[in-house]
Amino acid sequence: MKQSKPITIGILTREISRLLEEGIGYVQVIGEISNYKHHTSGHRYFSLKDDNAQISGVMWKTRALSFVPRDGMKVIAGGMITIYPPQGKYQLDCTFMQPMGLGDLYMAFEEMKQRLDQEGLFDSVHKKRLPAIPTRIGIITSSTGAALQDMLSTMKRRNPMCTIVLRPTLVQGDGAIEDIVSAITALDTENLDCIIVGRGGGSIEDLWAFNTESVARAIFAAQTPVISAVGHETDFTIADFVADIRAATPTAAAELVTPITLQQLTDYITTIKNRLPELAFQAINEHKRTIEQVFLRGGFRRVHEHITILQQTIDSNEIRLSLSSKRSIAAMKTALDAKINHCKSLHPLSPLQKGFALLEQGAKTLSAHDTLSIGDELSLIRQYSKHKIIIQS
């Protein structure tokens, strides 16, 4: 292509596209599907790769397929090499694709999945339940990924009162497997309500750390409930099968651990507060009606009648006891008075009350049998007086 003046990038891109289409034309390639995405528009986007290189691919929705492509599949794909101008990269515009077999990574995935399933690592009996409202949440993911920001913003918006413990982790590449295992082990000792293990989407190679046996066994051994949130909704990893709960995306995991938002909780409390008096009155009225119905039954009426009779019997016995006690007291008082009067009558001075007098000679009380002589000095004792007398003749 010869030119005498500068041209635009658009013109250059169209020229490159023409050269590719005319120079290579229709081509068939063998490759392994990676990073497959079936867009909501119906178009399919993916990469085709082998051990040495990879090329982007697109297959429009108007072109039918007799199978469902998946990451790791080996396929034969045919089409034209074109340029995608907005990104300036070439791609295979596929008009034909058929499966050729399973790729190495996909075969390793299926083998490990079957083996761990047979060991029971995926059994529902081992799945731990989340608390109704988790308040301490651990997150294991890359500190620089968009997945972390999505989770943090979602949880902050829905329930800002929850505590988040972040363990920044490698999620792909060298050292990622060991770092993820170490992070799960560390957060399992932090007294958390749950742990989210996740990352954003990517190819099967990008997600491979979550398809390893070491990570699977670390998740299975954790005492804290583990939520796997790896990739997009269509991505499945071994971590998804062994985790206690699988979330379609990291954002979905954040929503899962905040099932009740702060606003919902506030609204609920306000509703209950407003309804509490009404509920209390309803409960009181229901209990009142129950008691009234019980008392209207024949058995309870007879109990009431029996209690009334017993009360009357008690009153009657109380009256009889009172009268009997008064009669007994009066009789005893009469007997006591008689004894007192008898004792008084036996007193030596009692005759004085009847007009009699006593004669004493010194300290001796004289009787009718005593003799007196002229000149004896006597004492004459009456009821209220005492006189001295001398016998003279």
C-alpha cells in the first residue's frame, strides 16, 4: 500500500482488514475454547488457544450450533479473519464450529470433580448453614480487583453495621493456590459468621486456582461456613461444589450475607412499634374471651357453687364457735367468782364485815375458850378501827 499523505486510523484498519480477508480468506483452526461468554444479545464471544498462541473469536446469534460450547472444549472452527476496529485486534469470525474433544484443563476438572464427589466432599450433609443475620464477614479475594469493590459497596449499602475482615489474596498465577489455602485457614480462626472466597470472571486458566484439590480440601475443612463466589453466573469451579453455599457472582454473595438491609430492619421495628398496642389489646381480649367461655361451662359453675357453700359453712361455724366460746368463758368466770367468794369467807377477818370484832392479847387472837384476868390489856379490832382496852372488873 503506497501513500503520499497521512491517513486516519480508521482507513488503516479497513486496509488491514481487507488484506487479512483477501490474503488469508476462509480458514479452519483447531483450538481449545477459553473464556466463553454467551451474551444476552445471543452472540457468542470466546478465545481459541493452543500451547503456543490464542486468537479471539466471535460467532453471531444467526449462526446455529448443534452443541453448547464450554471452556476447555477442543473444537474445529471455521471462518474469516477480521478486524474489530474499536480495539484494533484481529479475530476469527466463525461461521462453523464442531466439538473435537475435551481440552486438558477441562479433562483435569472433570476428573477431580468426579473423584472429590466420590469422597463425599460435595455431599449436602456436610453443608453448614449461614446465621440468619451474619454480622462478622470474612472476604478472601484480590485487594485490587473490581470484585472486592462490588462486595464492599453492596454490603455497606445494605447493612453498614456488619464487620468485614479482609484477607487480600492472590487469585491467579504463581503462589495463588497456597495463598488462598493460607487465607482460608487464617480466617477460620477469626470467629467469623461466614467467609466469602471469590474473584471476578475470567478464562478457565484464570480461575484454575479455585479448581485445585488443595483449595477444595481447605474449604471442606473450615469450621466457618464458606461461600464460593468465583467468576460469573455461568462459571463453575470445584470450589463452588465443595463450598457450603455457591453464589453466582461476588455481588450476589454480598447480597446473600446481608439478607436484611438496615432500612428493612428499621421499617420492621417501626411497624412492630406501631402495632404493639393493638397486638397487646388483641391478646388481652382473646384471653378474656377464653376465660369467660371457661367460666360459662357447667363444671366451673358447680365449682363456684361449691366454693359458695363452703364459705357459708365457714361463716356458720365461725358464729357457733364464737357463741360457744362466750358461754364457756362466762361459765368459767362464774365458777371463778364462786371460788373467790369462798376463799374470802374463809379469811380470818371476814367476820368483821358482818359487824363482829376480834380481841387480841399481844400477838394472839383470843377465842371463846380463853380466860381473862383483871388488868389484862387487850386490843379490840373492828372492820375499820382498832382500840386498846383494859379489863377492870
